[in-house]
Amino acid sequence: MIIDALDIVTAICLALGCFLGISGGVGIYRLPDFYTRMHATSVTDSACAFLILFGLMLQSGFSLVTVKLGFILLFMVLSSPTAAHALAKTAVQFGIEPLLGREDKR
Amino acid sequence: MEVFIDIALLTLLCITAMAVVHIRKLFCAIMLLGIFSLLSASMFVNMDAVDVAFTEAAVGTGISTILLLLGMSLTNTREKRPHYQPLFSLVVVSITGAVLVYGTMDLPAYGDPNASIHHHVAQRYIKQSPLEVGPPNMVTSVLASYRGYDTLGETAVILTAGMALVALLGMRRRKVLPMSSSSGCGDYHDMKDHLVLRIMAKIFIPLILLFALYVQFHGDYGPGGGFQAGVIFASGIILYALIFGLEAAMKVVGYPVLRVLAACGLLLYGGVGVACMALGGNFLDYNALAHDPLHGQHLGIFLIELGVGVTVFAIMVIMFYAFASRRGHTA
């Protein structure tokens, strides 16, 4: 029963991670300006990678692989928000204006 | 299943290669080249060539992207339109490609056990290397022991390439300008504002260096070795230089130190070979290093991997310094 529950949780995690990855890709393609696109990539970077790695960790059980995946997870959790922050901050410093809604719709 | 992954990866590789050729913005081309390397690394993983994949990921995706970006920052960010018609080049390239594809017809299928490469020395490597050399990672025993001469040559090539780069670009001494302490290696934005980056770099750099040491000394047991470890160690220093400025990094490991280190690595490698001769064996015959042949092999591989790692590290950082210090002068 426990194995089954683990499998189900893994499947949910992986499926959700894949969905978020694809939605991030679609977001980069469809969204209109730099900041919204960056939002799409940071979803892919953090949530998608987190879910997929977590799903894999559940499958690997108590082994060295889990520890290694945990380190990768830690690295991703620390590095991708930093990268997103640096990107956004540089964009602001370069004077890229965020695209705001049209005057009549606001 | 592996076939599907291979097909997907190869398709993506083709698309990326086309995009690199097509695109005129050099920045995008460099990023795409990084993606290309990462895709190749995934393909190597799929082929169970983990050591090669590791090298490709560290060198292709990591260091060469940074070096290309630095090189780009010295020139233009946009490729010039060629003045000639590319039709002739296209014809030549197409014919060459067709000949190469025709050549692959004679190759044995991938993983074919009857292929001639599997009957030459591979059998001995697979069967005898745990008894003759010892390390559980067979790639290390082939690279460092059976093929020690080749690796010595590769290390020498890296050293020569680094020396040639320094000869071409020149390591000029940076004059201490009034602004130079505040700027990073790029003077287009001030890294002092990036508080988050500075703090995260302080967390990451020790981890990167530690990981490099792990890769260096764990190469006998898992994927890794001197080449990868040198590159990762260098990337830690390069990260430091990018965030805290070139001067600060040069205070940590200056160019004179690196110059000596680069030579010392190769000297250590060659010295092990000479020591083997002095102790009564052939050149790079590690059996002579200790009373027990396996201990000798272990010691020899440890030392030459260290030599490779030191040389690769020094040359990578020297290349970075050579590009980055030139930036401040031309701008």
C-alpha cells in the first residue's frame, strides 16, 4: 500500500512538473514583454524542477541517489531565484519599461 | 524508449545548430551553443558515457559560454552580413556532408558486439582493468593508465593552447584606475548594487570549490577526474571575478601563480613518468611506483589526475584573465 501511495505521489509530482515546464515554454513564446516572460521562466526554473526532482527522490528511496538529488534540489532552489533576481534587476537598470495595460482598460 | 529520447535529442540538436547558423545576434548564438552542448551531454548520458557527458557539460556549457561571452564583449554583438554569396560554401558543405553520411554506411551499428573496436583491446580493458589497474571506474583506468601517453599529450595541448592565447592577447598589467576598484570585470554595470548576487556567490563559491575537489579525488570511483575538476574549480574563481571584480580575483590567484601552476601540473605528470623510469619501469608504468603493482597504479593515477587538474584549472583561469583584462583597456 505504501509503495502504491508513493508511486501515485510521484506520478502527480512528475505530471505537474511536466505541465509547469510546458506552460513555462508556452509562456516565453506567448507573453508580450520581458518581465512577463521572465515570470514564465522562473516558474519553469523553480516549481517545475522542484516537482520533478522531488518526484524522482520519492522513487529512489533511501540511497546515495536521493542525497545527490537533494543537493541538486538545494542548488536549484538557491540559484534560480538569484538568477531571476539578477536578470530583473539588470533589466530595470538598463531601463526596460514593463508593459502596462492600455489606458482605457485600467 | 532510448531510441525515442535519441530521436528527440538529435532533432533538437539539428534545430539548435540551424538556429546558430541562421541567427545574426551573437549573444543568442552563444546561448544556443551552450544549449547545443547541454543537448550533446544529454546524448552522451543516454549512451552511458557519463564521463564524456560530464566534460561536455562542464566545458561546453559552462566555461566556453563564459569565454565566448567575454570574447563577444570585446567586439560587436552582431554578426556582419557577408559580402559574398554563400552559395559556393553551401555546395561545398553539402558535398562534404553527403560524403560523411556515405562514410557512415560502412560503420557497424551502434553497440554491435561484432564491431572490430570491441575485439581489439576493449576486451582486455573490461576484463583485466580491475586486476591490473584497480579503479572501479574503468574510464579512469583507461584514460590515466592504459592510455597515459595520450592524456599526457592532451594536457600538453591544453598548456600550449593557453600559452598561445596569452601570446596572442597578452597579459597586460592593469593600471589601478580610480574607478577600477568599484567595477567588476565589466564596467558597464556596477556589481556593488547586486547585494543578492554577492551574498549568493559567497554561499556558492565554497560549494563549487568543494565539489571540484570531490570530482578530482572521486574520479577513481565515479565519473570525473582532473579535466572536469580543473574546469569546475576554475569556474568558482571565475564566478568570484565576475561578482567581486577582476582585481579581487587576481589577489586570490594572481597571474604569476597561475603561470607557475599550469607548468607545474604538466611537470607533475611528466615527473611521475620519469619517476617510474628511475624506479625501473617504463615511462608512465605506475607498477614500479610501489611494492604492490596495484598500489603503484593507484598512486600514479592519483598524481597524474592531480597534475591534469592543476594544469586545466590554471589555463582556464588564465584564459579568463586574458580576455577580461583586455576588456578594461579597449573600452
